[in-house]
Amino acid sequence: MREEKIDRRVRKTKATLLHSLTDLMSKKKISEITVKELTDLADVNRSTFYLYYKDIFDMVEQIENEMLEDFNDAFDEFSKDANNYSNFLSFYTHIFEYVQDNGEMCKILLGPDGDYSFIEKFKKAIVQKKPPFGETIPKIKVHFVRPFLISGCIGVIQQWLEDDLNVPPKEMALIVSDMIQNITKNL
């Protein structure tokens, strides 16, 4: 019982820090944000911040790593039946719902002033996954189509974030699934 309370408090504190960080990052560059400024806004002691993070950059890196881990988990779960269109649709719906649920942080990381290294880590994570193409497609085509599709999907997410998530996640998933299906069927 005690562990659950501690975990809940830790989660609440980290969520408060995250909310305050996204607020600050929407106004200024990460390099301009101080721990004191963040903890004052979050109404959290600096010593509490240092229990979880070394500095602001460490906090952002941990958030990025958590997002990448969530993506990898989702990809692994949905790729079990990768040749099934409805499973792809479920995967993309899940991704768009995740982006919507974490919209502020995604806007900051993927937006015009976003973290380019995070985008590159995200692309690398996707490339490491087995592509959902049939074995009949020439390797040279797969080699060039994968980065095209990955960059395109990230671009669609960035545009959606820029448009303030004005299209429901399921509809976005349909749009992306249809685009990918149309591109890959002609390989």
C-alpha cells in the first residue's frame, strides 16, 4: 500500500514538472530554462527535481526515451499481424491517440523549433523494426521507400500538430493507412 502511494506521488510530481516544462518550452528555448524557474512554476522543491533528473536536458531526454519506448511497445504489439490492414489501422490510430494525449510535448519535440535529435532517434527506432513489406518487393525499393514513408508519416504528424489536432485520431489513421497502402501496392 505504501509503495502505491509513493508511486502515485512520484507520478503526480513528474506530471506537474512535465506540464510546467511544456509551458516553459512553448515560450523559450530549453537552453534558457533553469531548474529554479521550472521548480518555481511547478511549485516543487529543487531537491525533489534532483531526485529524478540531473538537469533540464536529462529531464527532456528521459521524456523522449519514454516516448520512444511507448512507440516501440506499440509497434511490437501491433506488428504481430503486420499483414493485416485493420491491424495497421489500429496501430496508426494508437499512435495518433498517443500524440493527441501528449500533444503539448509532441508539439515541442516535433514542432518547427523541435528537437531534431529526437526526430532522428524516432526515425532510427522505426528503421530498426522489420518493414511490413512482402518478400517479393526488391530490397533496393524497400531501402528507399522506408525512409520516404517514415519521413512522410512524421511530416503528417507535424502538420496535424501544427493544425492543433483538428482531425480525430481515427480519421488521421485512415488517411495515413490509405496513403501508405497506395504507395506500397505499386511497388
